Amino acid sequence: MKKLLIFFILLSNVLFSQVKLLSWNVENLGSSKSESEITFIAKTIKDSDIVALQEVVAGDGGSQAVAKLTEVLNRMGFKWDYVVSIPTSSSAYKTERYAFLWKTSKVKKVGEAWLEKKYHLEIDREPYYCTFDYKGKKFTIANFHAITKSKQPETEIKYFKFLPEQYPNLNLLFVGDFNCPQSHTVFNPIRKMGYLPILTNQKTSLKKECKLDDCLASEFDNIWYNTSKINISNSKVIHFYESFQSLSEARKISDHIPIVFEFYLK
């Protein structure tokens, strides 16, 4: 009887204390996205509670595109809010913005979101942090887009091992496009701290053309979570490109697929 009770308590935690986080490098989200493309993006992300977006353009309508996306989401049954970062401080590479969108009935934003200050010189597109409260428990998402593989993103990712100590009171999740597979040794230090990726051996970027049924190119996008503070209940990717006749059409939306993390807080 006692074991049965424990089972139902654990089950209720999973079913009723769960947050669904989606991360997506949506590629040049700005004025170049048409209304139909914005609507498609909204339909793809609408079942999530929190959305972390990378590659919101620094100029040319990036913030406005996020606002339009939120307007479309608000017509789909839930009230959403959003926040967009100022442009990243990169001078050596490509400056961008990040964005968070969330269902206001599910989570509350705590305080102001901020770009990483201490390592903004070492990391071209420094992470963008936002803290959320879910039923009295807080967690902070570090939204990140690394430099491309050819520029050695591990030279930036190596600084992530300092972030848990820099923010000792925050329950950090490292989220985004790392341009680097989770198997790379640069992640070993945070692994030793108890962080794990939600995806293993899962490619997330699109090829230019499918070869037979193989349309994915590289294992770049992931979410790293602290296993001592968070339990994973599900993880998956969304093959949005299957809604299109060709990859060239799909790539007008993005050259990456969304990743989804369903979790509950300990």
C-alpha cells in the first residue's frame, strides 16, 4: 500500500507539476519572415509553456517579429508574454538578439532578463538569462547561440563551467544552439557538476537536401539541466520540415528543428 501511494505521488508530480520548454534556432527571425511563416512558427510552438528563441535579428524587425509571433499565439487559446534581449555585444562575429515567450497562466517571469556580463568578451553572443517561477519553484534559462563549428564553439562553451559558481543561487538550464555535439569533451566539466543533456546522438540541423529519408545534418541543439534539481519526464524534437514539399521550402522557416524538454522541479 505504501509503495502504491509513493507511485501515485510521483505520478502526480509528473502529470501536474510539469513544464514544457521548447528551444529553437529559428534563423533570422525578422522582417524577412512572412505572415504565413510567422503563423507556422506559432502553430509549431503553441503547445509549449516557455519558448527560447535564438537568431532573432539585431536589426531589421527582429523585436517586431517576436511581437507579431506573440500576437498570433494569443489568438490560439492562451495568453502569452515575451521579452527580447538587446543585441549581443559581439564585434568579432554576428550580433543577434534572443527572445523568451511564455504562457502567463503557466509560469511567471521573475525580475528582469539579462545578457551575461562577466564573459561577454569571451563569448561573442553572450547568453541571455531569464528566471521563471512555476508553483513557487524558480529556474533560470541561459539562452545561447554559439559561434559556428568552423570557428570552434568549444572556445566559448568552456566558460560555461564557471556559470554555476557565478550564479550559486540559480537553478540554471543551458539552452540553445551550441554548434557542438553533447559528446564533446568541452562539456565534461558541467557533466561532473551533475548536468546532463536532454538529447544524445540526435541531429537537429537541416541538410540542404534529404538523402533518402535522412534530412538532418548535425547534432547542435540541446538543453543541459541540473539532475539534482530537475527531473526529466520527456524530451523530443519536432520534425517541422515534414510539413513541406521540400527542404528548401522548410528552410525558409529555419535550418534547425525545435527541441522540447518536459520536466518537473524537485
